[in-house]
Amino acid sequence: GQNIDQPTEMTATEGAIVQINCTYQTSGFNGLFWYQQHAGEAPTFLSYNVLDGLEEKGRFSSFLSRSKGYSYLLLKELQMKDSASYLCAVRDHMLTFGGGTRLMVKP
Amino acid sequence: EAGVAQSPRYKIIEKRQSVAFWCNPISGHATLYWYQQILGQGPKLLIQFQNNGVVDDSQLPKDRFSAERLKGVDSTLKIQPAKLEDSAVYLCASSAQTSGWGDTQYFGPGTRLTVL
């Protein structure tokens, strides 16, 4: 079976840094994805990790530790438009999503 | 490049009625997925097609849900009859690689279904 856990909600201040954690227990592993989803919109791809380590892409970075079943998404220099849900998803033979973390960025 | 198209965007029906959703994937994408996303939850895969064949439909409630992708391009998802618990957003996604293990999945805007 698949089990993916991430915090339900987080709040952070504009300009700050926030880290969204994701832990997973899956029968197989072929990569971990992070998606951003604004309210009422479709998920959009942010990052993909298949090897251990940090992947950096502008203000967003994602980290993976396969031995620990752990990933995080790091958002730097937060902007109001970053208020959204962030979905962690693990792929084995299919993509399984966590429940999402709703991030609220305050002025 | 055009994205994944879905219609309708919104649908309100009464329980026991039937409803159908349509999806047109990104041009050239071999793999197509239908997801159900209940409010406050992550998307749950219902069915995965590779070209016009079903790769995985293990989470599709087959007593009421059906899907097809006859020509390996666009797809329809049908619910008959609908139940209250089917109220959700139905997302279609596509990916390029024919393996189905695929690279990144790209999502359409979704159809928000409300069952009264």
C-alpha cells in the first residue's frame, strides 16, 4: 500500500522561507513529484526527484532522501502569489498523491 | 503548445442521473489519466490509458464509472448513476512517454461536479 503524509496547513510571512515536509511509505519508488495547486485550478508541476539530494529551481528547491522516505519543498523569498496547496506525489507503477499542504502567505 | 482541454468546467446534477466528461490531451501525448479530487484531498487516480488501451483501472468504481479512449487521443469519463459522494473535481492529465511510467504529468483545468 501507499502512505504519503504532509502537514495540512502552514502559514508564513511574505519574504520569508518555508519548508514543506513529505514522508512516504510505498511498495515501490520511481520518483517523487511536487505540484502547486491554486484554489479552483489544476495542479502545476514544480519539481521531480528520483535520486537523493537537492534540486534547485529558482526560488523553489526540493530534497529527497530515499532511505528515510522523506522529501521537502523549500520556498524562498515568499510572495503572496505562493499562497496555494502543495501536493507531494510518489510514483511507482502509478502516481499517488498526498493530501496536500495549504500554504497561506501573510503580508 | 496547447494544454490539456476539458469540458464542461462545471456540472450540477441530481443523484441517480448520468454525466459525462470529455478530455483532449496535449498533442502527441500517449498516456492519459483521469483523477478524482475531493475537496481538501489530493487527486486519486481512477484510470490510466496508454494510447487506447487501459493500463490501470484498479481504483475505478466499475459498477458506475466507465471511461474510453477509442482513437487513442481524446477520452470520455462517464458516471451512471451518480451518487452524492461523487461530488468532486475530475481532472484529466497526460504525459508524453509511451511507457506509462512516464515523465511529468500535465493537468487540465478539471470539471467540478456537484451531485444534489
